[in-house]
Amino acid sequence: MRGADLLTATLANAGVKVIFSLSGNQIMPIYDACIDAGIRIIHTRHEGAAVYMAEAYAQLTGEVGIAMITAAPGFASGLGPLFMARNAENPIILLSGDSPLSQDGKGAFQELDQVSISAPLTKLSLRPQHAEQLGLDIAKALRVAASGRPGPVHIALPFDLLNADVGKTQPPAAPDFATEVTRPEDHAIQTVLDTVADATRPVIVTGPLQNPTRAKGLLEKLADALDAPVIPMESPRGLNDPCLGDFATALAQADVIVSLGKNIDFTTGFAQPPAMSATGKFLVIDPETDILDRARRALGNRLVLAHRADADAAARLLAELGSGAAARTDWRATMAAALAARPTEPAEAGDGPMRPAVLCAAVQRLLDRADDPILIVDGGEFGQWAQACVSAKTRIINGPSGAIGGALCYAVAAKIARPEATVVVMMGDGTAGFHFSEFETAHRYGTDFIAVIGHDARWNAEYQIQLRDYGADRLYECELNPTRYDNAAAGFGCHGEHVTDPADLDAALKRADESGLPVCFVAEIEGLPAPSGSGH
């Protein structure tokens, strides 16, 4: 048995069924070993796409997503999504090919110190030194990726270790993969329960790990158990996330804020007035000591509790032990109304291109008819319109990092994870260009999603910055061509739609939904600034 066989047998023992990958010389032994291990490879068109797909697959399945790319330049092409996965708290393992250990320092083909590069972006980065230990290294990676605050792990795999004979070395078994949980201590849970019980306007905020898609009903149970609003935050626009409506105004009135795994950072206004009360009490539970230290620096004597524990474990205990007897009907109604606030749009279409909200309303009608809708949102201004105006029980966004471009990759992974789901992607035309070639991947694997492109022929987020900060006479190099993206996707074998009249939206979306193909649905829209999250 080779090192590559030990590696894939370990992954198979851990329940891994799919690896998202772009091939290259140094990882071909693993491709070969996947045949006998029964692991499916989804072969992408860009290394970054493979990492994005692993990230979305992890969110939708609750498993650790696996990406595999080749060495040096291939590895470098996958780095951006690692930053996104770390911020979005997605457990993934990036396997990268590497030059042989036996040629270290000799100028081997694509020799590069990958671990030093990836370390700041991951929870753990390592380069195995012994072929017989590959199984244990993989087991460790799986544990680390899924434990505490989930995130990415990188393993650089020397080519000679993959080909080395490991004899009859047995792959690790189930206990070696078990997630390590740091349970909150009883006194910490009681402090939260007591402080919330005494509050008038408490709020619980959570991070990306406890978003509605991943928490699966936990947030509602927690809100009822503590009789307090529970708000997941996963957008780089933070308190100005248009999905949260007028949350920022209501949050400033809170007298107690419980943070379960939510960083006290730029997305919360650093917990300073006017974003949050200067006299309010704060309780922070987080698995990472540096995040707790950050909270101590930001909050000073407002901090009642800073406790190291897994946020998910704490949320489940609080949901179990809370009495729900505080009778805060008015406060919860106030917060619900704030969260529901949305921009007011004119009822009639104007003379120019359709307004973004009109397109969003048509997409919402499609999602409302679906049995298992999955909404994926990515991009700048149009992405924010979509987050404000469109919803689905299952949703993936581009996360707190603020990077764009992974949406098409997310869609492929969503259909691999849930083949019968209705998957709709919403993104701007700038975002569409990052990984447009993954339409070919989508067609090759029969992943029939609908990618809705809001086409305003510009990098509109930056255009709006220029307009706001520098003036209309300083608009510079943020325009795009009026490209027929639908025709380009059709060249990959996909279905294309191009809509300019709002009256045609429903019929075109129906054709797209019934095509049985990956769809590139382009709608020409007015390049408006996104909703601010202020509810108007």
C-alpha cells in the first residue's frame, strides 16, 4: 500500500465521499487511490474553485469539505478562498501536492515553502514527514477543522511520501476523527441566564457558524428559551447588512448583549457607541482566547463575562436550560419589526433598465414555489440587493471576508450535496467573471442550477464609492462591457436567458427552471446603490 492509498482510506473511513479538485503532477497518486477508496472527484477549471466548492459543501452537509490542488502555482491559486473559509467558519481541508522531501533544498520542480504561506490563513498548516503517519495527519486535520471555531486546514503532501510503500499500515478509525468540544462551565451558563433574566432589552448575537442554514432551528429554540432576540451575523457589512433591515437602530437600545462566537470587530462597530450602548452589559463566549482578549480590550468594565467554550455547545445548553419566562413581547416585536424593514420601491417600472428589487421579486416567486430552495448570494451592490430582498430556508453568502467571486462554485457544490434542490445563484456581472468557466464544470456534472446575473455593466460597488466620495466627474475605470453572458454560457452547453423587460421575467425564469441544464440568466438592471441596512 502506498502513502496515497493510506491517505484515501483514512478519508473514506471518516465518511468523505467527494473531493473537489484540479489535477496536477504531484497529486496524481491520490487520483489513482481514490478509485479503490470509492471517493468521487469533482474536477474543476480553477484551483480556487475547488476550495470554494469544498467550503459550500461543508456548509450544506455539516461535514468537513475536502479540496485538492497541485503544488506551488496551483497551491497559490487556492489561497484566496482559504481566507474566506477562515472568516466564514467553514471546516475544510486543502490538500496540496508538494515537491519530494528527498529533494528539499535542491531546486526541485515547483519547490515552495507552502506551509509558511498558508499558516496565517488556516487553523493548522503542516507538511507530513513520514508516509506511515499520513493517516494520523489526515485524522488530525479533520479534528482541527471541525473543532472549536471551524475553519480551514492545509496539508502539503510531498510527492515521494504519496508513492512510498507503507506496508500494512492501518488507517485511523472513527475515534481519531471525533470533534473536540469545549463545553461551557456551569457558572458561565448560569451567569448568562441570570444576566439575561434581569435585562429589559437583551440581544444574543452569533457568528457565521450559527447562521440559520447551519444551526437548523437552534436559533428559534434559543430565542424562546431566553425570551430574547437571537441575531446571526455573517455579512462584511455587519450592522449595515441589508438582510438585517433596521437592526442597527434597535441594537443600540439593548441593555445586555450576549455574544456566542461573534467577533467583536469592525462588523459590530467594535462594540462602541453609537453602535452599541456605552452602559450596556456584555457576555462573550468564544472558543478562541485571542477573540476573548479582543473583547476585553474593546469592552472594558462593560464586560460581565468572557468565557472560553464552543459557541455551539453554549447555545445548545442555554436553549435547554432557559425558562423563557421573561415576557418581553414588546421588545421582541420591536426587534422583529426592525429586522423586517426593507427599502421602499416604486410599484411601477421606470423608463430605463429594471430596478434590482423588481428582479429580486421575480426570483423570490420562483424560490417560493420550490420544494427545497437553496439561495446563494455573492457580489457587491447587486449582492446586497439580493440579500435585502430575497430569502430562502437554506442560504449561502460570500461571508464576512468581503471577497467576491465564488458563487458559481458554491452552486456546483450545492447540487452535488443536494441534487434535487432548486439552487438559485444571485450575483453581479463583475462577480460572474471570476469563475465563469465553472459553467463548463456544471454542465459536465449535470448540476442544474440557475445563476441570475444582475447586469449593470459596471463594478457598481466601486462605482458608487467613486460617485459618493469623489464626485461624478471623477468616475474612473469601473465600467464593464454589455457582455452577453448568456451566449457565453450557452457555448459551454448551458441554457441562457437574457431579459430586458420586467414583464418577461417570470416566463424566462420558468423556462430556466424547466431546462434541466445549468442556467445563465442575465437581466439588465439599473446600477443603483445597495440598501444601507437602515430600513429605507
